[in-house]
Amino acid sequence: MSLDKSIGLNALLNDDISLKDLISILTSLANSGEFNPSNFRQFLSTLTVNEASKVIERLQSIGVILTRVDVDIPDPDNLIMILVACFKHMIRQKEVAKYGIILPPLAIFLIGRPVSILLSAKKIQSESDTDPQFVIEYIVDDEIQNRIIHLATFLAEYLVQKPDEIFDQDISGLVHNFSAARVRAFLNACQIPDNIYKIFDGGIAPYACLNPAAHSPDYLFISNMSCKTCPVTMPKDLDSITDHIRTLTSVVKRKEFLTHILTQPSQEMRRMGTQQDYYDLVTKDFPNCLISCLVGGPLTGHLETHILFPTLIDKVTEFRAMLMAHTGKANLFGNNFNIMVDPKATIEMLRVFQSLGIQIVCVSSETCKTPVYTVSGPEVRSISSQSGPISFVGAIIDQWTTIKGSVQPCYDATVVETINDLVRSVDVVPIRYEWTQNPKVQMSQIPGLENTGLSITSNGPALTPDSIYAPGVYITGTTFTDKARDLFLDLFRMLA
């Protein structure tokens, strides 16, 4: 039996077919050996973008495709991405419950960052200076003092030469586990049942890519981890705790205080599954599942999965990520942030995913920084007068805006849009890419980070809904349609 549009899987394109009949057809194909990852990827490549999206959505709705979501420490945009993905999953579960089908849980991988106990880092000059200086906290004989340092020296010493003196492994681990508690408390407050998702440990990315001070207080966003309360505190709470930490100039006392804060949530709240648990999920609990990958962070967790369990990669049929940038000028350290957090993982895993012959769609940072993909707290809350998830999303956007001083893009939420929605809202073009010398001089001087710049060249016209869903690497452009904003806001309307 040949797996093509005329046999078997063509039923996925029939809007009139019932879920019960669809399940029966797929069971028959699986038993005959015709429905396997390789054949399915080949089948997708013969469809149009609209058809392929429909097929993937239908298979997700009956539990044939498991969705994996990777995010970093999580910032508000990570929480929003996870929430939208969970809501989509809940809707699917309700639709198939009458058939007795249990969908595989959403697999949420959290990637941590190296964390420093040092908090203050203020620029002396303006952004336009070619070699800016910072006043930073520094450890001298186990005491915390201030020091003036150039950016190039700062990066070299913090990231490469003296990471053990700057980053604290124990605190980094506690922050990483605290992130799991934050995600669990947030989803609970948004009334997402525990059986909808599982949280896994995606490891800690090797490079902070920002000075440690910029993100070390992120874990203080949520001070009250009670599942019965909205886990969003206002910036004044963050400020008061941060101010207290700065008064502690003893390294030992500061670590003791941070440890106390980070271990307040229960072990149950902080728990994360291991890579082995993930392997068991997709090989024992749901052995016939394929995998769809949505990435809102670095590829650290994907690389670890591939190293430990290389056979799992064959199950991947889709990859969408907040990754790449058209130009280094508008991005931190001459690259997309998620790449620079762990360039080794990005370079290796893009190669591996390409070898599968799948369609790789990267949402560029330039796309997400445009007004079309930027929403304010009041704008989100105006979607519905009801409380619940919408109000929580509005609150965390407000908090992030207050801390940053301007409305922040919901970067990662864009990745949850299906490929046909992306195509209808923004150019999605096939590209050739190569790794080049990093355009930021200070990065190119750090061993291991020299050739981590990206050179991107368009390799064909933008996709349309009727384009073939061909294998290759694609990236969103910066040309938008009139429907772009409505399609983006549809992600939030789902929460109302």
C-alpha cells in the first residue's frame, strides 16, 4: 500500500470525516506499517501549506502528535506562549473526550540560565558609545564591591575566563527549579489542569548573553507561590526584595537569603521531569506518537535529548522556533538572543533537523518587534470583560512594561500560530544561511563564539497557502498583511 493522497492519509483532508473514522483509518495504517515518521514527513512535503497545517492539527487533535514546547527562564512572553499552547491542548482534549481518547500531555521543557548573586550593573555612558563602561558589583575576597569595567572585559571575564567566580551553580539550580514553580502556579491560576502538561528539565544554557545582573532577579517576579492566588506581584515587591539583597555585601549572607527565597515553594511545585522521563513518555506511554516542536528559547534541551536518546529525533515532523534575525544590528550581541544563549546547540540541532527533511520555520526577532506583534496589557484585557487568563496575561504584560519602561513584544506567542496562519499574516521565505564571524567585536574575541554570526540569503519567493509544504529552512519576513494583527490577537481571544 502506497502512502499518498489517494490512500489512507488523504482522509485527513476530508472535512466531513468523523474523528472516530479517522482514528480507525490511522490505526489500520499504523498496524500495516505504512504510517511511520519517515513516510509521514514525505507525505507532508507533497501537500500545500493549508493542507499540511490541517493534517498536523487533526493529528494533534486525536493524540497522534505530541507537542513539545521549549522556553527559557521564563519571561512573561514564555508564560504567555505556554498558556496559549495549553489552551489549544485543552480544547482538543474536550473534543475527543467523548471517544475515550486521552491526548499525550504538552511536554514543556524549561531551559535555565547561569545565575549570579551580583545584581547591579549600570552603564556609565550612553548606548551609542562604542566601548561602554559599567559600574558593576564584583566579588573581592568573598565581599561584594563595586568596580568599573569595559564591556569587552566584562563579557570575557563573566562568560569565559571566570564563570565559576561570577555564576553560582547552586543558586542557578535553585532558580531553574523555581521557574518550574512559577510556571505551575501561573497555569494553575489560569485554571489549566495538571494533566494537560508535564514540565521537564531542559538544562541550563552555557551563556547568559546578558550581564548576569540583567536577569538574576527574574525569579522574583512571583513572590507568592500559592496556587490559590494570582501569581503576579507588582514591581514594588520586586524592588523591595532587590533593594534588600543589595544591602547584603557578604557573599555568604546573600546566598543564604536567596536560598531561603528559592526554596519556599514546595518540592511538588518545583519538580521537573528528566530527559529519561521524556523518553519514557514518547516511547512507552505514547509509542505511536510523532512530535511537533515549538521553541521559544535556546535549543539546549533539544541537544541534550539528542545526545542522550538520538533515536527520538526520527519522531519529529515539525519545527517552529523564535530563532534567527535578518540583521545583527538590532539584536543583542550581533545575533538572535536564543541563538547566542547556546550557539553550539543551535548549530548542531539545525543540522540534525535539516537531515530529517522537515520544514523548519523560524520567527525572526525583527518580526516580533514590530507594532503588529506587540500588545499592551489594557489591549489584551479589552478582549474580554471576564477575569481569568486574560486578566493574568494583561497583568504580566503590565509588569514587564513597567520594569522595562516600554511595551514589550510577546515574542514567543507568535510561534504557537500554525504555519498557514503565519503565511497569511507575514512573509515566510525559504533561506540559505551560514555561520560567519560575529559582527559584535567583543563577541568575536571570545573563544568558541567567534563564528556565531548569521548570514541569511533569500532562497525563493514567500510561501502562500497554496505553496507546497517543502522541506527546508524558512524565516518570517517583515512584510505584513492586513490580517496580521487580527490573526495574532486570535491567540489571546482564545483565552477569553
